Amino acid sequence: MLKVLKINKEVSAGTRDFLRYLLDSKKVRSVAVLTREGTSGWVSYSLISDPEKVAETVPFYPVMPYNAGKYLSLLTSKGPFDEPVAVVLRPCEQRAFVELVKRQQGSLDNIITISSICPGVYPLKTFVRENEDKLLKDYWSAAADGKLPEGIRDTCSYCEHFVPAGADIVVPIAGEQHTGKECKLFALTEKGAELLKEMEGKIEESELETKGTEAIRQLRQKNEEKILADLEKKLSGLDGLVEMFSTCIGCHGCRSVCPICYCRLCEFDSSRSEYEAEKYKTELQKRGGVRTPPGSLAFQIGRMIHIGLSCVACGMCSDVCPADIPVANIFSKTGKAVQDVFKYIPGKDIEDKIPVTTFEEEELTSVED
Amino acid sequence: MKEGHVLKADEGASKALAGLLKSSLEKNIFEAVLVPVRTNEGYNYVLTGNTDLLNKAEIMPPVMSIQGGKVLQALTRHGKSGKIATVMRMCEIRAAVELSKLEQTDLENVLFISVDCNGVTPLSDYLEDSSSAGKKFRPLCEICTSFSLVGDEQAQAVDIHAATMGVDKGQVLLFPMSPEGEGMLEQLGIDKKQDAGNWVKETEKLQKQRTAARKKALTEIKETIKGLNGLVEAFSRCIECHNCRSVCPICYCRLCFSDKETFRETGGEYLDRAQAQGVMKCTDALLRFHLGRMSHMSLSCVSCGMCEDACPMDIPVGQIFSVVAERSQAIFDYVPGKSSDESQPLRTFELDELTEVEDK
């Protein structure tokens, strides 16, 4: 049983009250949360210190303009927050941040995380091209019906880690029918419970997961079978990979927005990956033709190897692909395969070491001679 | 350009030009050719000496997946290529020339064939519905004024120009533009000539239309980006994926200035900033990136529209950059990619220039 504070408002408004309380009571110096910008109306992450500005925030807004894990890394990689900051983020964003911290790309110090049992987000392109009001209406009414919203990112529709691990406060949304009138703030940690204590309202004890959570889990499992079924076949040979990435224009947007790809200079942008003039000649003789620039598939496979273990399947990569390649499906599928080998769930626990950074005498015996 | 050399093109210009390259390979005029080839669903530049592979070549594909200038950079950045020929669009050739000035390409052994260009279809439209090919065009293509050998912007790097606009069906008219181009046509025995009056008329007409359309479109864009607020708003949706930079043929830096560690602050410093402003958008680097990129590359911007194609947020980034580019290029009377002898304005010093910004 967990401590839960109930606020008689819909989830976003209730969460705003909580953020406001945290700032007013000086429990945090700042809150980082999706916020609607004044002039353009577009939504992006903002760091807010002025309690009055909390009114402009839109926590749990169904779009991910930027993986918040990447953003937190940017804010803390040079030095941690020196005072408490509350961050509203999705489970995959939190997991991404934990993976980055394991790679020394940020610091968890002074960060309080407020997460949700997440229904998912719409692809950015959907949001840019379709009617926002309708999308929002559809999203929240689906959530209040205990269903998954239609048209969310593929990775969201089959996400298996939509119940956050390790957050301080969790707001159940997916699978819950109370979201339109009630906001429940669950404390998952001591720190979380401490913050709820002085906030106005009644604190009860309750389970975080409900029948609704389980229904969503089953729905998502079904979606996984549906969406990823023929992908495995395509991925099993080189030809399939070549075909899937044949429209790739080499913009590497997938890498730029990936919360795990943090290298300032990617291996595949280094001069080592470039062909010398002589190499073109030998390749021409050997193969008759060289796709130029070369290394298009090497990039994809290489990136898979580099990030597969830590891929949190957030779906940012698919969202920004100008060639509409289902990058996230491909990467989450291969990511899961390697994660299963090491029984590793990226970002679940800061104490779990990244498998390739550890050595166990008894492991992977199946691939030994 | 009174007369052009007649190249038979019963199966269309693409096949005819691929045939031309094939013959030139057979006659050992070149070691290889660099042409777009259809691979599954995509079009990719392929360097090949294999005449069979040329059957799959799609000269002037409906989309521009990768800018030709960037392709030549990959090919010649570490030293010049063998003797090759390539068929590219004007904006690609101009980008390749700009890159040579930045020491990113070596074009010594490259023979350029340019083709009249109607424009390319935006990638997202084409992927959604391939029948949009040739019907819908990049906004910058619709207002492009250097689509052929017209006006005073034509690239001097072109060795042969292939005219298709207003040319009789079943034909392409070739104009040799350099001794190398002339030599190639001679070696291939393409000597029949025909009056090119119709082509001149057609391209000049289109040039006029485009010039007017360009003026109108850019004026509109200029209005929307007026002042700092206009710019902030135009880029407000930007998610900083930097796809625009990655696909830009001019942005060649291995490590971009805007990605430098220098710009990062500590968590505590960011908190101070948020405190001072009440609210700090994350990240605050957005406009710095776009303004920085503009000042870095706008003098060389060839308005190809790659950036706009690659933007997942549908920001008219190509049109915005084109407005800025036009103005900065006008100051120096500089046409990027026009001539390889003309040095880039920021790399030269003239005693008598920009006097209007001097202190009186």
C-alpha cells in the first residue's frame, strides 16, 4: 500500500496545484515541465521559478517535443542542480535520464521526479498537421474511458514500461476512469511522501496499479504482437535491413534526438568512417558500384550496437525521421532482444550496471566455443 | 545558345542521359559515373563503372534524398576522384562549387552535366503518395530562378547542359559549356545540331514567372519573420533535432560551433537563469542555433530546400534561410556556386566595401 493524496480536479489541474504548492512552499527552487508558450502556443519544456507561471504549464500534454531525459542531461551534465527541482516527465524519459546518468551525462542530485502511468503521446507530425483541439479531446476522453488513445506513437501503443519505476510521485492516468475529475498523487519514495505531507487534502493508502492498469497492459501486449510481428522477419537478414533503410537520407536525426546517443562526435561522423579516394577505387573494382556517401547501413547497425542495451523505446527517432522509416520499432525490437540476453531493463534502477561495463565470469556461455 | 546538339530520347531524358553516360564509359572517357539509382523505395547516388547498373539509373529523380554537393564532398573530401562524370541539378552543382571553396570538395576530375529542372517533390509528400511526383514541388523549387542556363546565376562549372524545356519530344538538346564538354560530345559523335529557339523562349518565360513568384513569396516570409518576435515564433516549434544542419550541403563542420561545450552551464547556473526570468524555455539555445547557422552559411546558401524537406516540424526553414541568404548575398553581389574563381566574400578583404556601415 502506498500513500496517496487526492485532489478533486482533473489530473493536469491537480498536478499544477501540486507544482504551485512546491514552489510557494519553497520545497523546490524550480519546476521543469511542459509549458505552453505565450506567442506561438507551442508546447515545450520549461524551467519555471515564478509560481504565477505554473498556470501556463501543461503537465502530461500528449506530445514529446524532446525526450526530457536528454534535456535533464543538458541541464546537469556540467554540474548538478544545487537546489531541489521537481520534474514532470514520462516513464521512458525518466529511464532515459537514468541511463544517461550511468554514463556520467547528468546528475540525479536534487531532482524530484513526478511521473505518470502513461497513456502515450502522439507523433510530432500528427500534432503539427492535425487539429490540436480534437487531438486533445480524443486523448483525454480515451484516457477517461480507460482506453489507449488512437494514433499514438507505435512505441507507445506497445509500451511495456508505462508504469514508472523509481519516480518520487506518480499520477495514474492510463487505465483510470477518474482522470477527468480527480488527481491522485501517489508517493513511491520517502522523499515523495514527505512532499505530500504538508499539502492540503486527505492522504489515504491505496495500491498504485488497478484492474485498469492490467487491462492497458494486455492491450499493449496485443499491440506489440500486431505491430512487431512481421518486423522480426524483415530484420532477420541483411536484405531486409537494406530494404527497410533504403529511403534513409542520412540526416541522422534519429541520432540527434535519441536520449541515449550522447557522444559529441559520433563514431560515424569521425574521419575513420570516411572513405579515402583510394578506397572508392578499390570498392568500385570489388563491387561495381558504391552508394555515396557510403556507410548508410553501417551507421544504423553501429548505432544499434552502441545504444541497443539502453534503448528505452521512447519513439523520438521515428518521430523525426523525414523518410518515415519505422526506426523506433526496429530499434526497440533489437534493443529488447539484447536487453533480454542480459535481463537488463534500461533506466529501471540506477544501481543496475550497464551490462557491457561489467564482467561476469559466468555469462553468455551460449556463445562460447 | 542558338543551337544544341541533338540527343535522341525516345524513352525520355533520363534514359537518354543514362545512355550517354553508358557510351562514355564504354569509350573509356571516364573511370566511373555518379548518378542516382533507385534502390528499393529510395534514390541514392551511386558511383559506378558498371554499365548494367546504369540501366537502373534515374537521372533527375522526383525527390532529392541527398544533396549532390554533399555526395561529392563524401567522394572527394580526402583527395580528388578518378575521372568521373555526374548529372546533377543546378543547385547541387552550385553547392559542390561552394564546398570546393571551403576545401570540402575537389572537382578537378569531375565533369558536370546539368539538366533543366522543374523541381523536386517534398520527401514527405512523395513517401505518402508517390503519384505526387512531378505534381507537387518544394516551395523553394517553385520559386527557383536558377533551374537552367538562365539569368546571370548560371554555374560556370557546368560542362554540358541538357535542355528539355520546350524541346521537341523524343529529344534532348545538349549544350557544351566547356572544352571538356565539347570534347566528350565529339568523342561520342554527337554532332547533329538543331535550333534551340524554343528552349530559349520557354526558359526565359519560366524565368520571368519564377522571378515574380519568388519576389512575392519571399516578401511574405519576410513579413512573418519580422523582428525578434517574428523569428522566435517562426522557430517556436523547433525541437532542435538539427536535421536542417545535417542535410545542408554547406554546413560541413564535423563539430558544429553550436554544439560546443562552451555553451553549457551548470545546473545551478541554469536555475539562476530561470529565477531571473521567471521561466526559461528548454533549451534556450534555439534561436542562437538558427541565427548562428544563418550567419555561418547564408552567403553560400543555394536555396536547395533540403533543410525544409528534413524538418519534422514543418517549419519553412528553407524559405526563411533563402530570404536571409538573398539579402546577405546581394550585399556582396555574390552568387554562390556561380564561379569557382570568385572567392567567398568573408574570406576576402576589399578596401572599399561596406562603407555604409562605417562610422561617419
